[in-house]
Amino acid sequence: MRSREVLLLILIIILLNSLIVMNVNSIPNNKDEALKVKLTLCSRYTISRGEVIPLDTREEFIISERNFVAIIVLYNISEKISISVKCFAPDDIKVFELSFIVNPLVNFSVSRVPKFYIVMTVPLSEGEYIDVFCKAFAIMPIIKSQPFHLDMVYKIGLWRIDIIANNELLISKNFVVRKPLIKIVTTDTYNKILNNTLITILGLASDFKKTLKGPIAVLEVMPTGYIVLVKYMGIVVANKTIDISTDTIIKIPCQVFDVKVKVLDDEGVHPIANATVSISVLDKIMSNVTCKDGIALLRKIPIGKHKIKIYLNKTIIYSDIIEINKWSYEFELSAKASVVRISVKGTNGQPLRGAKLYCLNLSKSFLTNENGTVIFGPVPYGSYVFKVIYKDLKRMIRIDVPPRRHEIVLDVFVEVNGITFSKEMFYAILLGSLSVIAMITSLVLVKRTFFKHQK
């Protein structure tokens, strides 16, 4: 029994050896069954559990300082095969060619189906290397490096990798190498889209220059450093250095502000409503009207020194230069306008209540209160003409602002049953009355004396 078992074992070993020799020296007729090739192009890869794991299967790669990687997976290999890998740059210029032997029987028994990863790192920067290694599970029997110089002119365009087994093309894979695609978005200081911008990209290490209309600019650039200049209303509102290595979206915050202006009278107390606030930015004018609180909001004003003018009733009440920046975009301004107080009195110093004052400049009427006073404004500095009406009296007067306080004295000395009497009239009437009394008295006395003499 024992001799029979030994004999059987020897026969099995001889059979296996013959199978190995046959497989090593022959190539199967149906290569689809014996050899399968999968080519994956990716921008990066990692090694996990001793295997190369592709992370990306995109066929479009960005020029960057990083290299791109071609991962070739060969599996179901049962024969010793001669593999050739050729890489072609745009215009069919052969960049490199690598040849090696894949022998699944070197490290594996015939009972296991081997799988090979062949990783090629193709540089996109001049002076780097192409590294190639073949990996059979956790074992790397082939490690090969060779120096390689790639001219910049070959980078952009359609690349191709050909895989050849035993002089027969198995697969040809195309992929595109392009510049990084950048998207520049201009925003204001509140992170809102800023329209009507002009975006200029300048190369730091080259004479590259391109100007595009914002708020969004999309373009391809070489991977390097750039300066981005943003103009808004003809003023540079952003200046940023960027470093490009891959596709990216870049937000450029611009120094553009919502300017808040509060307009007060010359005392800095009373807000001025319905005043027009205008800010000149080069040849453009931005304006808005103040609310009841004297506040006007002017949106999206660029950084810098700008001329501001404030109008009230078509009269300039403020004109100056303001500087707008990230520390200063809210202003409280005292204008050349006053709150005016007019007191209407009689010649005896008594307040005249209910006197009507009609301002010809403002086309407005005012009535005096119980103190004989009218308060109105703020109004711009200047001269104002009033028509004053009090009962049966009418008078035209002119006042100048400033000053803020004015007193109008009407020729009203006394009032009797709603009839006004001036001081002169009152005394004239009083003197006339006294004269009449004196005359009557004289007549009475004369009459008495005459009648006495008659007796």
C-alpha cells in the first residue's frame, strides 16, 4: 500500500511539472480567455493592503506639479508573456517605451490565478522621472526607473498609451492633458455677487495677461502663480495673489461697501429728511434720498476718496470729500441747514396767536401757536420771503438763515372786538376822543356862561 501511495505522488509531481513546462513555453490560442488587460488612468493612487488601488478613473488630467498615473491591471494570466507599454504625447510623439516579462509562474503555483498591477507614473514637469513597477499581490519583483525629460510643448493635448503583448496590440487608451480650469467669482464685502466687474489675471513668472468681464470668469491657465486684479466702476477694488495647481473656484472679495449717510442740521441735532445724497465715483454718480430719520443708504460704493454732495430743495447744503474703506463706510454729517424759529409779536410785546406766515420760497404756510411762534425746517441757508397776515393786517418780510431765531413785530398795539389798532391809531383815537370831550366841555361851559349873562 505504501509503495502504491509513493508511486501515485511521483506521478502527480511529474504531471504538474509537465503542465508548468507546457504553460511556460506556449501561448494560448484564445488570448481573451488567457489574458485580460484593464487600463485605468488616474491623477493619484494609494497602496492599501499591499495592492495599488486606483482612486480616480477620469480620462482628463490637469497639468500640475503632481504627475499623473497610469495603472494597468493584468489578470487571468497563465503564461509567460512579453509586455510592451508605449506612451505617446500629442502629435504622436513617442515619449517612452517600457518592456518587461510577466511570468506568473515565478512566484505563484499553477493552482492560483495571478493578477498584476503595472503602475506607470508619467511626469508633467521637466526633469522628473518615470517610475514603473509590476506588482503581483504583495510582491514587487520588478522595480524600474529611468530618467525622462518632458518639454512643456508636449504637455497639452491628446495622449495615448498602447499595451502590446507578444507583439500584438491589446489595448490603446487615449486621455487628455489640459491646463487647470479656474473659476473666479467677484463678491462684495458681504459675500454677495458683485456685478459689472473687470477681472485681469497677470502671470507672476510670465508675461501672461488676460482681462475678462465679471462677476464670473472661467479660463484655463498653466499651473503657477498669478495676480488677480479686479476693477469696479474704474477703480481697483481687489488685488490677490493665487497659486494654481488644479481645477479650482476662487472667490475674490472686493472692497465695495454699502455706504450709510446720516444728514443732520447745523446743530447736529435734527435729522434732515428728503435730502438727496450723491456720491461721485469718477464719472458716475450714485444717489439716494434720506428717510425721516435723515439716513440714506448708497449701495456698492468702491473703496477710495469720493466727492459727496447733499441737496435740499435743490440747494447744496453739504459738499466735501469722504474716504471709504473697511473701517469707514458710515458717516454722520452736519449740513448747512437750520431749524428756524419765528416769533410774531405786537408792538406792546404781546404774542400774536393765529398769525399766518406764507413762505414764497417753500410754497408753504405756517400758523403761530399760542406763544405766537412758528418753528419749521431744517431749511438750507439763504434768504426767505414771508407774507404775514394777521386779521386785517398784511405785511411782506424777508429773513436770512442763519441766524436760526427771528422776531417779527406787527403794528398791533391793542385789539378791540377783533379789530387791531396800531399804537399811533390808538393814541390818535384816544387824543381825538379827548379833544372831542374837551370841545364838548368847552361848549357846555360857554353855554352856561352865555345863559348866565342873559339872565
